[in-house]
Amino acid sequence: MAAKEKYPEPSYLEYGFGELEHDVIKKELCCYCGNCIAFCPKIDKEGNRPELIDYDPLCGLCYAYCPRTMLDMPRMEKRIFGRERKEDEPLGIYKKAASARIKSSGVRAQDGGVATALLIRALESGVIDCAVVTGRDEKWRGVPKIATTAEEIAAAAGTKYTITPSVTGVQMAMDQGFKKIGFVGTPCQIQALRKVQLLEEPYQFGQKKIALLVGLFCMENFEYERLFPELVQGSFGLSPEDVDKFEIQKGMFRVLSGDQVKEVPIDQTDDYVWKGCGPCFDFSAELADISVGSVGSKSGWSTVLPRTDAGAKVYEEALKAGAIEEAAVSEKGLALAGRLAKGKEERFTAKTAELLGRGVPVNIRR
Ligand SMILES: Cc1cc2nc3c(=O)[nH]c(=O)nc-3n(C[C@H](O)[C@H](O)[C@H](O)COP(=O)(O)OP(=O)(O)OC[C@H]3O[C@@H](n4cnc5c(N)ncnc54)[C@H](O)[C@@H]3O)c2cc1C
């Protein structure tokens, strides 16, 4: 039986932006991935939220591909991997787990620079014709960018711990005529783009142009308008321009500025967390072609989980070409990543129960 018939797509086109606003945005479930803004010309950014700029009573595409509406993980897993995730797979389905790091020096990467190396390799081998990355401005606001050279990909290395509608970069890339788009982003952004790819509604809006999804591990992200004024400037006394790097290490949220290190326990950063991160269960970007994170590997290395054939091919080619080097990931490291993933899932269960108690259903099937 064809996959299309086996896992039929539920139709949500009878819903529209009004429902998206009511069910997701006003309920603070929106993860501000940028998917609805990217693929609908009638939706734009307004402050930190999507806003309808032109009414279309006939279209409900935004509701259908929002990662916070009707996210049916088992169904998507079957479509992507041919099977559902098992209970004892807290990091989702993957072909192998390894530690790896970029071999070329000069990239100011967050961890092992593997996200950067994989995208560069995919670009150089023709798997993608551009990479949509999240760069930043001088004040550390995340900025979606289209990178077409190794230098541009490398320039976007490093984690920006503030919510950014990075998926809007995919639409910019489509508008500019790119046909094999690589994307790197957080689990919610990967869920969004997978929903777009798998949508079986009679619309063609470039789904087939999404060629490679590199997912990042993510426990949560932060709201720029709170993190910077209250913590970075307020508590740490640093202006955004002076920050060299943010990192989360050993339970501490750290800001590196010259030879100064300012830090606070991560559990004291709850006030700055983006509200829409609460109803998220996905730590390791389970729907990506390949996932990359810091937890599980030594400092300066990344934990890598190639998941699909496409992800495994790019990873193996990067190894073969000498772009990255590999080391065994320790069982202890992998178990730690698994425990964090389970912790995020438990937080999701508690949060969704709390939301339901307030009359806010979260339509996600894990
Ligand atoms: C918000 C956030 C939270 C994270 N939390 C964890 C965690 O809890 N545990 C863990 O192990 N790892 C976490 N990570 C992943 C980790 O910070 C590194 O991104 C990952 O280890 C890859 O490192 P690298 O050196 O290979 O990446 P690099 O080579 O430095 O490349 C990083 C890539 O990330 C992209 N990027 C940066 N900021 C964003 C953003 N805000 N949104 C989308 N894309 C972005 C850039 O485009 C860049 O290409 C988080 C990442 C993000 C963005």
C-alpha cells in the first residue's frame, strides 16, 4: 500500500488564521518559528507574533502546518522513518550516535562546529544550493539569513539564545529561486518544516525545495525583550554589543564578554523563557535529517544523530572528505542526553495538563 494511503493527511483547511490566533497565538502556545509568516503572503510579523495583514476566508494552510496544531508525531515518524519511535528511544529514531567536531580552524562555533561543517559540506557537494541559517545583528537579535558560501555559513555559527522566526528565511530563499534549500534550526522549526514537506493538501508552495533539515538539541529558548534588558544588561551590566558568546554548561547560563564570565543557575532563568516553549516535548529535533547538540560530548565536540538516509549521507561524506572528525560518544553521555529528553517530555506533560485545566487544549500527539 502506498504511504500516502496508509497515513492519510487530516484536512484542516476549514480552519483559518482566526483559529490560529484563537487556539495558538492568544493562548501563548506559539513558538514563533515563522512558518505561517513564511508560507502565507497574508501573514506578517508584528512585534513578536504573526499577524494577518490581508483577510483570506478560503485558506487554512497556516493552521494546517503550524507545529502547535495537530502535530501527530507517530504519523510523521512513520512517513519519515517508516516506523514509530519506541518508548525506550528518548532521543527519537536515529541510525547512529557519535561525537564529532569540525576539522578546519577559524570557525567560532558553539560546540564542535558540526552544524556549520555539515551545511558547508552539503553545499559543496551539491546536496543543497543554499543554507538558511540564523545569524545575528550587533545587538544579538537573531536574523534569518540565506548563506550561499562556506564563509557565510561559518559567519552564522554560534547559538543565539533568543527566539527567532528563522523559517521565514526558507521563504526568502524560495523567492530568490533556490531549489535545494538546507535549513538548520530548533526542534519546533524542524517540526514546522516537516509538516510543510509532508502536507498532502492540493497546494504547491515549494515543499519539494526543502532538501536538508539539520536539527539542534534544545531545552528551551528565551525572549529577547526580557533576557537582554533584565539579565544581560540588568543583572550582568553588559551591553549586547559587548557579548562574545552565550553558553549553557553544567547547569549554568553563561555570558562571555572579553575575559569576563557572568553566569546564573539555569533554573533562575525561567522568567526569560519564551512562553510558547512550554508545550514542547522535543529535545533532540526528532524529525530532522540529522540532529546536533552539545550534551553527551566533551567540550568542543558535538553529539550527532544522523536519522534519515539524507542526513546519514551528508554526515558520512563530511567524514570522508575530512571536514569533520569523529569519536565514540560515551554511553554515559548518551544516557544524559536521554534523561534531558525525558525531562523535557515530563515538563510537556505537566504543562499541557496545566493548560488543559485552564481550558486550553494542546493538540499534539506524541
Ligand atoms: C535556542 C537553543 C537552545 C539550545 N539548547 C541546547 C540544550 O539544551 N542542550 C544541547 O545539548 N544543545 C542545545 N542547543 C544546541 C547547541 O547550542 C548547538 O547549537 C549545537 O550543539 C550545535 O553546535 P555546533 O558547534 O555544531 O553549531 P555551530 O556550528 O556553531 O552552528 C550553530 C547553528 O545554529 C544556528 N542557530 C543559532 N541560533 C539559532 C536560533 N536561535 N534558532 C535557530 N537556529 C539557530 C545557526 O544558524 C548556526 O548555523 C541549543 C541551541 C539553540 C539554538
